[in-house]
Amino acid sequence: MNQPSASSCLNNGHVLVVDDDTDIRELMIGQLEREGFAVRAAGSVTETLAALGKEPADVVVLDLNLPDGDGLSLCRDLRSRGYTDAIIMVTARDGAIDRVLGLELGADDYLTKPFEPRELLARVRNLIRRVGGHGGGGDNGAQGELRPRNARFAQLGPWKLDLLLRRLVTRDGRLVMLSSAEYRLLSRMIEAPNQVLGREALSPERKATVAFDRSIDLQISRLRQKLSAEPGGADLIITVRSEGYVLAANVTYE
């Protein structure tokens, strides 16, 4: 396993690159280090768990085919253990089923090989801004508090969003479960409260087709129904005609 080099010890965020192909791994490491990320590397499931046990990463760039396991299973295992930082799946599998499955198992983004190095860098930067990673320099809007790295809950209106267990919690402690898609949408909204977010911003992993995909409207509708279960929750998500959706609430973290 590679250790962070002196040149990588900058402050743009921590990235763990997981790939068993040495050439590809070193290529990604070089690109990320040149942009000022602190980079570590792992070539297997075992090395990944050991690296994350020693120190978390703001973003895990995760290949699906590993010698001692599958990246999909590893992603699911990490989420079940409460791992909340960002995961990008990077794979040659380009089928829609693979992408959907990866996102449903908890990945934040999905990148198909071969890819442009600038695309990987852009996605890593975007995710670090979203999670408020170490040195990420994120900004979630003038009326939103930057998400602290160790935040457990986001408060929005009458609800708390449990960032660890991915569910809604009422003021008196009742729980409302969210699907993976509903959690991802709400997670993106709390990063930019009181701002109009278009479909591409809400679902960047499907930016090529999301403009024509009505499933996001159905997911928003289901999310609204759940939020409306508490007084004051019905108007948290507002539709802006021809533009997108707004989370009409200030967001704080604890």
C-alpha cells in the first residue's frame, strides 16, 4: 500500500484510491497529488479496511473488481458500518444495472472507465465540497452552515436527517426510513438550502439522461410525503417551474 508522499501532504482533501491495477492506481494517484490532494492507496478489500480503520478519507475512489472481494459488497459493508464519507465507484462496467446497483448500495457517484482525468478530479472536488472534507473549502450557500466533518444530524425545519443511518427523525424521536435515492436527494438539498437546484445538480451521476428522466419527480414526491408527516414539513421542498427544486429551510448541524 502506498503511503502519502510529501508532495501529497497538502490541504485539498484526503483521498483513498482503491484499485488492484498498479498502473491505473498510480495514474490516478499522480493526477490527484498534482492537484494538492493527500492520497493513499489500497489494492484489495483487506487493505482498504485497514487504511480506513487507521484514518478516514474524504473520498474513496473504489474499483469494483478486487482480488479478495467485490467493490459493491465493500461499499455496502462500509455503509452498514456507518461509514459516511463519499465513495466514487470507478469501473469498466457500464451497464445501467451496475450504476443503479452501485448507487443503491451507497455510492455517491459512479464513473465508467476509461474516463478523462479532469472528470475524476472534478467529481472528487465536488464530493469534498459536499461532505465538507478536510481542507475542502466547501461552501453550501450563504444560508447554510458548512457541514462539519463529524456531524451526525442535519436540522431542517421540524426534522433531523440522520447522516449516519440515513433516515429522518422527528423532534420526539420517531423515525422515518428513506430509500437510498430519497436520502441522496435530501443530502444534496441540505448542502444548498434556499437555492434552486436543477435535475443535473440533484442527480449528477445521471446527468446525461436526467433532463428526460421523470423518476426524479416521483422521488421528490415521495420525499415530500414523508416530510409532510410533521407540522411544518409539507412546504420544505418547493417546485420552481422549469428550473428545479428548493429546500426552503435553513440547515444546521449537530
